[in-house]
Amino acid sequence: MASIRNPWSNLSRRRRHEAWVGLLFTLPWIISLFALTIYPILDTIYLSFTDYSILEAPKWVGLSNYQEIFLKDASIQPAVYNSLYYALLSVPIGLVLSLGLALLLNMRAAGIGVYRTIFYLPSLVPPVAATITFLVLFEPRAGVINSILKFFGLPGPAWFSDPAWSKPGMIILSLWGLGYMTLIFLAGLQDVPRSLLEAAEIDGANVWQRFWHVTIPMISNVILFNLVMNVIWSFQVFTQALVIGGTNGTPLESTLMVMVLIYRNAFRYFKMGYASALAFLTFIVIMIVTVIIFRTSDAWVFTDKD
Amino acid sequence: MLGFSLIKIDNRATSLDEIMATEQTSVKQITTELRSTPNRPSIRKRITSVLRHVVLISAVLIFLLPFYWMVISSLKENTMVFSNPVQWYPDPIRWRNFIEALDYPGFPFLKFLWNSTYYAGFVTIGTVISCSMAGYAFARLRYPGKNLFFSLTVASLMIPGIITFIPVFLFFKNLGWLGTYLPLIVPAFFGNAFFIFMMRQFFFGLPEELADAARVDGAGEIAIFFRIMLPLVKPALLVTAVFTFLWTWHEFFGPLIYLSNQDQYPLSLGLYAFRGRRITEWGLMMAGAVLTTLPLVILFFIAQRYFLEGIKLSGLKG
């Protein structure tokens, strides 16, 4: 009997039903988007102009938080330096090494699955456990790394006890987890058409030329993805820094990252307004860097125009 | 290590065009070339293959050293963790580290293990339910405002947590949720931009005819989703589940700011607290590190397929 009904009235009722179900299914997420993302962004900006200790209502103080950041706070300079040092070294080194590993893994041979698994395993280790393990490995006097260096006649630095070596130690720790990026690169490499590489080879292109002119352009979107995600993550590094250096960034503020400084101001000193100003400035820096990467990417990311 | 910079790519478009233009003639060349020199390339290939494996095996040894050291240190006496000379294997093996860590006064790792399981379990359930529903609606249902909400979802993928966490903390504090798992678990039931995006891609790949057939039979949209579409994206649900579980297990900052009672701590935070107070008990601390890591390694070997699938997808997203 259903076929007798007018199909048009049936459709509009269906469309209304569909719209209600669509809204119902997305409603929780829309609430979350406004309550936990959009409103907090605006509130962080507002709080950055206030003095707010949680106990009392926020008090408008104009630009004084920003004045304190730029003129007074002696911890700002080391925190900014440490975060830039960490991001500017760990991101490019991580990208180059993981791409190199992915290139080595990109072959049709037995045992690839085993390599792939082993390189990914460190990404499974929770950051706190990984950092504590590295504190043991890099222990200055009797740690295994310095023992190996000593065996080769090299002087081992004091790593996480030496302000000059604590950040290189943190970068090495970050490199232990590069398997995740490696596998993303590997997936990209496996999508490069073999016919292109073979054609280039026949035309006399050597290994480097094939790499530069075929492989790199074909995976440049994957490089862009890994670059952007890593920049965003590394500017916000927190757990590893807190486990190594605590809220003071020991030794000698050398592991004091911007995120640790924000945490310290918000949850140790309960200076929510000041922490918001720091968070907002960090956000601006991350956004500027991301926009610069995307803008310049037009020049080096190859997009298929078909 | 490898001497190249990532940015500079000269003449790439032209050379690609050239390559494609000459592809046709090249096929003839390769056949003649292969006939004329049958042995030379195979020897060269064998040498590069050996070199490749030598580099890879060295890398494997470097990557495995921290694991090996974590495990053997967890079986050493406290005083032997930093013995001089270095002890490459535990002697005597002290299994008691694990028994003591599981039930350590003030730092009960067994309790932490349960807390982590409970926390990651609920977040996983919430994320899978909310993201599959929202992802399906974004992919397949038509309703006013959809495009705007989806654009906001994509934009929010790029928003770092640093700009939101203070007001979010204050919001949950005003709800009286501090010291409970509610601020850590409830948001998962409201969705997550990354997995909504991923689920949407999966639902796009399904044939529309299935749903249309059900519509002709008079099935409602809710029934179509739960009875027909959801079972078809089981792999995507499992990818979402394993990664949510992994990332929640890793989560440190959230528990650090929301939880106050040590009995409530998940493993990562418990391990951090243990290091703060019992800094000399290295053997037990490493046993704690092993206990924190082991469940994820087991999960990985059970669900390896879904981990690898998920990694592939996250790269394609870019």
C-alpha cells in the first residue's frame, strides 16, 4: 500500500526527519565546539587582560600582564629560548631522520614488517615512562650511554644534570619516538607510482635526481603534514620537560619550556590572568609559524592538478 | 645524517613533465637494456640491499636499547641499577620489584593500572559513539548549518590546546568536577574533531544505495545508521578505539590538573608522583615504567592491523 502515497509529501517528511537526526547526531559535538573550543579561546584572550587568582573574580588590569611578560619576568627569556631551541632542532632533525628511515624501509623484501613494528614500538611508551627510562640511560656517572661513550674513549657529558646538555638529551628523547612519523612517510612513499621512478631511471636520472625530482615532490604533502603537526606539538612540549626538570626547569632553567612556565603560573602561583596572556602569545607564535609554513608551501608542495 | 635540505626543490614540475612525456619511448629502452646487461645491476642491487639492512639493523639496535634497559633495570636491585661497571643483564634477577610496585604503600600500581583502564576505557567508548554519529551526520545527512559546523570542525583541528585549557579548567572547576574523572571522561562523549573527520571520510566511502533501499522499506534514519551503516565501518571504529585508548593512556596533563587524590591517579601520573617521592628506588620505578608500558604493547600486538591502518590515514589527511 505504500506505493499509493504521494512521493512528494513523503520526501519532505523524510527530509525533515533527516534534518532532525542530523542535528541530533552532531548536537553533542556542536555543544563541545562552542563550550570547549570557541568560548575558551575568547575567554583566554579576555583573561589575559585581567588579574585572576581563582579565589576572587577576575579584575581588569589592561596590558599589565603583557608588560610583565615583556619587561619584568626573568623566566620568560630562558623559556622562550629553550622552546625555540627544542622546536628548531627536534623538528627538522626528526623530519630528516624519519624520512631517511622511511626511504630505507621502502622496499619489497622480507622482514619489512618486523622493522616497521620495531620502529613504531617506542611511540607506544607513555611519555612519563619514556622520560624516566632516558634519565636512567643517560645517568652521568654510571648510565649505559656514558659507559658506551667511555668504552670508545669519549668523554660523556652530564646530560640531564648539565644545563648545556639537558636540551640535546630531550631532543634525543624526542627522536626515539620518530617511528610514528616514519610510518606516515612510508605510507606516502608507497603511494609514489613506480612507473614514474622507473621512467626517470631509464632517462638516466641517478638516485639523487630521482629522489629530488620525483620522490620528494610526490610526498611533499606528507612532509607538510608532518612538519606542521610537529611544529604545533613541539612548541607545546610539556610532560618530558616537567619529568626532567620540574616546574623550575632544572638544571638552571635549562629545561624550562614555555608550557611549563604557563603551568607554573596557572597551577602553582594561581595567576590565571598572567598564564592566559602567556598562552595567548604562544598561540599567536604557533599560528604565525603555521601560516608561514602554509604560505611558503605553495612553492614546494606539489599538488596534482588533474 | 643524510645531506639534503627539505625545502629546496628545483625545476620539479618541468622534469616531471619531461619524465611523463618520454615514458613511452623509455619502455623500449628498458627491454633492450635488460637484455644487454643481465648481471651488473643484480650485483649492485645486492650490495645496496646489504648496506640497507646493515643501517636498518643498527637503527633497530639503537631503538631497542631503551626497551632492553627499561626491562632489565626493572629486574635489578636498587643499588645495581647504576652499578659500576655497567651490568648488562640483571644478576640476581629480582622479580620482587613487580610484586612490591603493584602494592607499594602510597603508590599502589595495581590501583593505578585499574584507574588507567577505567579512564581510557570510558574515553574510548565515548569517543567511538560520539564521533561515529557526528561523522555519519557530516557525511550523509542533510540539515541546515551542516557546512558551517563542518568548517568549524576542520578549523578546530589546527587549534592547539594551549589556547583553551585555562578556561576549560575553570569551567569544570565551576561545575564542581575537580578531583573527579568527570572532566577527563565526559568531553569524550561530546566528540573529537580528529576522529569525527576520520569517520566522515569512512562513511563517504560507503555505497548510498544500501541506505536508499532501507528508506524505501520505510526505515528511519536512526535505524539506518545503527543497523546498516555502523556495522559496515567496523574497521574505522576499531582504528578510533585503539588510538583513543593509546592516547588516553599516554595522557598526563589532564590528570595532573584535574585529579588531586593519589589513589585516583592513572599510571603515568602515578609514576610521576613515585619519581617525585621515591627517587632512589630505581628498580621499583622501572618496574612501574614497565607496568605503565606493557598493556599498550600487548594491545598493539593484538590490534596491530588497526594501528597501521590508522597511521596511514593520518598521513593521507594532510
